[in-house]
Amino acid sequence: MFAALKTHVNATVFSKLADAVAVIDSVDIDVIFDDDYDIGEAGFSGFSASSPAIHCLSSDVVSVSVDQEIVVNSVNYKVASIEPDNDGVTTLILKNS
């Protein structure tokens, strides 16, 4: 009963909050795209870095593997890391391809 409820809640959240579409294996999936931009300091010089990631339903990314190419908002990426939360949502950490 609880597992079914969790699945329903996750699907509802993504149907309302998804802000991007990812194309994975020629299939469009709704995702929440996160592309934080960090600025840091190293001594007298600074650096900046982007750390793109998508949050998606785990059931939509069962066959995804590290280094697989995906497209988010018409930009090509490769999967750098796969981070399931064991509650039905998986975060894919991306890198530029």
C-alpha cells in the first residue's frame, strides 16, 4: 500500500514540477533540471564550474548507464554518475559530451 502511494506521489510531483525534457534512448521523459553554477577561490585566483544534473523517476531510467549520451533542453550530455534515492527518484549527474 505504501509503495503504491509513494509511486503515485512521485508521478504527481514530476507531472507538476518537471521543467525540462530529457531524451534518453530516443524516449522523452519529464525531468527536473538542475544546473548550479559555482564560483570558488583557490589562492589568488578563482574558478567557476557548472554541475548539471537531472532528477527523474527511477522507473524512467532503469536502463541508463554511466557515459551514456542523453539530451536535455537540446544540449548533449553524458551521464557521469547515477544516484538513486531508493524512494523512486534518481539523480543523474551529467557532464558535457
